[in-house]
Amino acid sequence: MEKGLGIAAFVLLIVSFPIPILGNLLSLLALVLALGAALGGERTWAVVVSVVGGVKLFFLSPSWMLMMYSSRLAAGAGPYGDAVAASQRSTNTAFFYVTAILVAAPVGVALAYTLMRDEELSPRLRKALGRKLDDER
């Protein structure tokens, strides 16, 4: 099931590329699916979707950049421009952090699964991660 979630996340991410504004929301949904795949143990698709989704959102999406920097545009807009800009700055910051967490979380979960499955871990690290040592079983 986790491999299917990873593939569905990748397909959804590829579909979101040509869609101007709703494509950003589809990208975020693909990142949520990638997080689900990573929590299920699928590392490859989770990392691929996270990297491609991060590049798409942070570097290739003009509508995402417009949402992120719209407070600068509103700052000079009329008598209420500063109030609108302050409100949008907090919203833009929250949107940035949510996106950054959704990009980083699948990679972090995949890395954690890689460390927990590695049989070459030192006894101290395995104990810190909560794994039983072979001689303790």
C-alpha cells in the first residue's frame, strides 16, 4: 500500500505542474501522500516526491511566489496597505513553514527508517533509537 501511495503522490505531483494556482494545493496534497508513504516504510517514492515537490514549489511556481511575497505588493496600496501587509506577512510565514515541513517530513521519516533498518548501527545508537540489541533478545 505504501508503494501505491508513493506512486499516487508522484502522479499527482506531475499532474500539478501545468495547473497555475490549484497546482500548488495539489502539490501540497502530493506531499501529504508522500508523508503517508514514508510512514508506511516506502523510502524511494517519498524522497523523490519531496525533492521534486520542493523544487516545484520553491523555484518553479510563480503563483506560489506571488502568494509568498504578496505582502510587499500590498504595502504601498492605499491607506490600509500597511495593515493588509502585516496581516499577509503572518499568513505568508505560516504558509512557508507548512510547506517546508511538508517537504522535509517525508525525507526525515525515510531517513529514520533507514537508520532503524540498518544492521551496522553502533549499540549506543541502536539503544537510543529504541531497538533491541541482538544479545539482549
